[in-house]
Amino acid sequence: MSQQMIFIAMVFMAVFMLVMGLTIPVFGETSHNRNRLRKRIKEMIPEADAKAITVLLRKKYLKSLSPSERWLESLPGMESLSDTLEKAGYKTRAYQYVIGVFVVTLIAMILTWLLTRDLLWVIVVGTLTVLAPSLKILHAKRKRISRFEEELPDAIDVMKRAVKAGHPFSEALHLVGDEMEGPVAQEFKLTFADLNYGNDLRRALLGLLHRIPSVTVMVLVSSILIQKETGGNLTEILEQISRVIRSRFKFQRRVKTLSAEGRLSAWILAMVPFVLFIVISIMTPDYLPMLLDDPVGLKMILFAFVSMMIGIVWIRNILRIDV
């Protein structure tokens, strides 16, 4: 049973590394660019204002709950979890998510114990049951942000036409929320609502940046804030930003196409050892115990597994283009 658990753990780690490493865009944001843009925004926005980005919306959200729900949502960590769920596009409340994961995990662990009577299997199943929803939320968050970025040029065009027609900038945000669909409409509606709740334009735009943390939104927000500080033609600025974002995604799609062969090769190279392990165990079951029962064989397996993890990270870094 221990040998099977070691093999299952290795398969899980390999698949996890592949999913987290090779399925994210090969073209995207670097930590250097993120830190540089954050630094520029912090220079324009006082720290006290940055901390008050979502205070009014959070208070309004808590007031809409019952006393018991308000108490649950006020527990430590719930605000951060609620923020993550919001970024992922889930309408589930934080306490509902925690209770749901706890109940499902408990049921899965009890069923595993009744079927196997093995504590190690119970721990593995419980861990996977807890991790699976978290990975799903992170994937949904990344997918929603990507969709927002793809639709952002069209939203900027709507804003540009509204400003060019003489509408105030706040009304341009409202038009984007009314005329478009998906994450862009939702986020711009929230930004417009943030303005109506009493926040100024700076805090409202920082709220948008907080909910959609990406380089493209950072560029849009910083450009608008600089224009409000120094003046200039907002229509031309929005047009240039829209053109740059479209060119960026055009280049991204080309890079993704050119790197498809490399990503497929990474999947094949990473999964071949496990496929061979299964095939050999079925065709010649007496062959593998010679490797698994010998201490030297276990060291060889560990060395091969660590080398494979390093190779996955290496391939990911080769395929990814940082800009």
C-alpha cells in the first residue's frame, strides 16, 4: 500500500506542476512589471486612500446580511476569501464556501475510511477534497481576468465614444456597464456604483484595479489618473491604450500558437514515466518489485522524480515570454 501511495503522490505532484505551470499563459505579466506599475500608482495615491478602496462597499455588503451571516462573514480570513470569490466571479458567500468544503471533505473522508480502513488514504482524499475547490477558484479567477482583458479594448472604445460625445467620465463608465456583457460590464457597473456610494474617481478606479489585478488595467488606471492630474486629451489617450492592448493580445495569440508544440512535448515527457510504470506493472508484474523493494531503486526513483520536477519548471520558463 505504501508503494502505491508513493506512486499516487508522484502522479499528483507531476500533474499539479503541469497544470499550474503549463496551462497558464506563456505570455503575460512579470513580477517586475507589476511592481513597477504598483510603485507608480502608490506614488500618486496616498497609502491612507489605498486602504479605503473597498470600505464602503464592504460595509454595504455586511449590512445586507442577517446578524448570524454578518458574524460569520466577519470571522478572520473571510474578507480575503470573499475578495477571492468575487474576483473569480462566484456569487457564493465566503462562509457558505467554507461550510460546503468542510461538509464535503468530512463526507469524503468518512466514506474513504469505511471503504479502505486506511488512515493514509483518508488523509490523501481529504487533502484532495480541500485542494480541488481552491484550484477551481484560482482557475476561474485567472480565466475571468483573462476574459476581462480581452474585452477591455471594446470597453475603452465605448468610453472613448462617450467622452468624445461630451458625456462626463462617470457616465462613460455607466455606458460600458449597460452596453457590454460579462466581467467587463460587471466590473464597470461596480466602479460606477462605487462613485455613487461616495468614493472619488481615484478610489473607484483603484477599486477596479484591486478586483482585476493585471498589467492592462494598471496601465488604464494610471493613464486616466495621470490625465486627471496633468490634463490632456482623454479621447486620444483611451484610443492609444486600446490600440496597444489589441496589439498585445495579437502578439500573445501568436506566441501561444508557436509554443503549442513545446507545451505538448512537456506533457508527453512528464507523463511517459508514469504511463510506462502502469504498462510494465500490467505486462510484467514481477519486474517492478526489484526496483521498488531495493533501497537503491527507491533512491533512483526519488532522483528521477526531482529531476522531472526541475525539468517541468525549466520547460515552463523556456516557453514563457515575459514582457
